[in-house]
Amino acid sequence: MATQSLLMVAATVAAAVIAGIIGTFLQFVVFDLGEQELLTEAGWWGYVAAVLLLALMVLPPVTGIALGVRARRLGERRFGTTAMIVNAAVATYLVFTVTATLLFG
């Protein structure tokens, strides 16, 4: 269980790549924004798209935290705790950096 929790860090990388591809498509094709423009410059729908992309990127670490908690309950205390801390750090980093970029662009 704890190993699966740590694998969620790798899944976060995959989710970030997928979110980047979707975000680029939204930026250039759907919202017709320039290269240096953020999704938030597209108005309300840009904010909705940005929040959904952030949720896509944060979903694997949140799942990893849940798996780490389950691993701790099953007796893998140290490995489960490590997995929880790593996933929490990744999720926190993603939320703060993306939110700061959206707010302060």
C-alpha cells in the first residue's frame, strides 16, 4: 500500500504533462489567447479551466495521501508516513505555485 502511495508522485508527473497539453489546447484553440497570456485572461471560463486543471494535477497526491493513511493503518508506519509527507509536499507545492501564478500572473 505504501509503495502505491509513493507511485502517486510519478502519477503526478504524468498528470502535470496531461494538464499541460490540455491547458495549451485551451489556451490556443478554445480561448484564442497569445503565447504569454494566462488562461485567467479569458475571463470566467478561463478561471474555471485553470481550477479544473489544478484539480487534475493535485488528484494523484491526494490519492497518495489516502493510500499512505491506509498503509499506516495496515502496519506500515514508517513507509506510510514517508509516503504521506512526500505526497503532501508535492500537493502543497502545486497548489501554492499554480495559485500564485493565477493570482499574480
